Amino acid sequence: MADRISSRRGLTNSFFLTLNMTMTIVIVITSMASKITSESGIFIPAVALLLMCGECFL
């Protein structure tokens, strides 16, 4: 029983690690590829942070 719980926890951790890294890479590539104004320079990371915090409640 403990092995299954540990395995499930490891799988969940790797899923969220992959999801967070993918979101971070997409945001970095998007921000480097486009000219970011000062307003969107703060808005994009703030939205990304909220999304990453929000996935904790899934």
C-alpha cells in the first residue's frame, strides 16, 4: 500500500514539474521573441505566477 502511494506521489510530482517547466519555457521564449512594453513586462510574469499557484488547487 505504501509503495503505491509513494509511486503515485512521485508520478504527480514529475507531472507538475514538467508542467511548470513547460510554462516557464514558453513564457521565456515568448518574452524574448516579442518586444515587451513596460506594462506587459509585469503582466505576463504575474499571470504565469498566478497560474502556477492556481495549479496547486487542482
